[in-house]
Amino acid sequence: MTNENEKKNNIIRFPNLSGRLLEKGMDSLKNKHFEEALSCFEQLLQNEPMHSQGNLGLVLSLVELGRLKEAKNRCDRMLKEGIGEYYDVLQIYLSILVQLSEYITVVSVIEAVLEEQKIPADRAETFFQLLQFSRKVIEQEGVPEVQKYPKEDRAYENPDFSSLKKMLSSDRADLQWMAVQQLKKLGTELTVPLFEAFLIDETKHPAVKSLILQYLKENHIDKIVRLEKNGQVEDVMISELNEWNEAPFYIEVKKLIQDELEHDNPSLLDIALAVWKDYTLSLYPFLPEPENKVLWTEASIIAASELSGMEEDHDLRDPDLQKAVNLLIDLERFYLQ
């Protein structure tokens, strides 16, 4: 019996089996033999369940085979158990979510990462752009479609139209935004009166008001509307509005941001420009106060750094600068929601 046990314990395993399976799996992936690659990585993980490259290869094989939900679950497990390089796994996980059209999850995952961690500079731009893309998709698809009804069908009695009016009157800016996106499809005769009342309501979000102004301008509404933004009230002739990105102040600050970042920190440049664009658009057609180009350039760069989780020391003793940075960050977080 002793000899039998000794024989069992002395079984010679293939040397470097994991390395061979990994190499064969990667070669199979490269040559588009995805079933073979999957088999190799599965064998590897039977022996070493925490093998980072083996898990990653398994995920890639599942993706190539169209087994996206399995790949998503595997990535989720890797993130929770700390298997592999975190940001590599996260990027693949997010790409799988996009392929599955799970945009709300994409937004919630990236927002959680932005709040809890410092994202490396080389990753920040990718995550930020993916966040903006997902947000736009949610805007377009996040509310059930409403049909454009002929006048005789009395669209205002349609329950979808009623629900959208309730959303528009909501205190939540994200619901206001989605309601406007859907109401725009119903035509100006129904929507212009609703939108005019919205524009003068001091409780409504300025960014949503900008969305409405753009809609009115695109539809050549030739009338004066009263507009309230941040306590400022003016009568605005829609047909005389310039494009928001044609304002000299916007262009000058944009140029200063580019001069500051395009050589020293190009990964931060797109984020800072997006922050400045979003804020300018939210104020449209009014200008930021104070009209200090250097202040808004610096504020846009600092806000972009904080949003992307970069480790930077900023001097925020200037109360105007601190206020400007807070405004930019608060608005960008609204957009990200």
C-alpha cells in the first residue's frame, strides 16, 4: 500500500503546463480559432483559477464567440476578486456592456469609479468619452418613444404626451432633459407653449433650457421668448440668436485651454474642452460671470483634473476660482447623470 501511495504522489506533471496552455490559447486567439482558445484557457483555469492572463484570455474568447453575457459575468467576477490589471479588465467590461446595450450600467460603473478612485491620466479620456456617449444614448432611448399624431387625433390627450408633460414639470433635471428630447418629436404647435413656460421658470435647469433654445432656433421659431437663467431674465428673439459656439468669449477661452494643455497634457485636453463647452452651452445665450478669460481657463482645467481623478495640487484660495470650479463640476456631474 505504501508503495502505491508513493507512486501516486510521485506522478510527474507536465512541466510549465500553464505556460504552454497560455501560449497555445493566445496563438489560437490570434489565428481566430476561438473554440480552441477557449478550451485552452478553461484547462488553464482548472489548475490556476486566479491566473490573470488566463481569465482575460477566457473573456476575450467568449466575446469573439458572441457569448457576451458569460464574458460580462467573468469580468464582473475578476473586478470583484482583484484578478488582473484593474483598468484593463474594467475597459473590457465596459466595452462588453456597450455591446449588450447596457448603457445605464456603463454610466453607473464609471460614475462609481470617478467618485471612489483616481483614474490614471492615460485612461481618463477614454472613460470620460464613453460616459458622454452612453449618456447621449440614454437621452435618446431612455424614455419610450411617443408617436407624432395628426392634429385631429388630439395628441394632448395621448397618455404618453401627458406623462411627458409631468416629466417636464419634475424637479429632477434628468427627467426634464429626457422629456424635452421626446417632446421635440411632436412638432412645434404642441411643444412651443410648453417650452415657453419652461424657459421662464426659475426652478428649471439652465442646461435643459439651452436644449430648448436650440430646438426653437433649429425650427425657425420667429418670436420673442422670455428667458430666465441663474437669476438673469431677458427677452430673447429666437431668430437673432447666434450659435452658442460662435461667441468670442467661448472661442478665446477654448484657445487658452488648448495652448495650456495640447503639448503638456493632451489626455486632459479633451476633458477640459468638454467641461468648458458644457458650461458655455448651459449659460447660452448669456456669458459667464465674471468675464475673466484666465479665470475660466484655469477653472476648466482644474475641474477636468478633479473629474478625471488626477492627483494635482491646486491653489483654490481665490473665492471666484473656487466658485467657478464648483459650478463646472456640478454641471458636468449633471450631464453625466
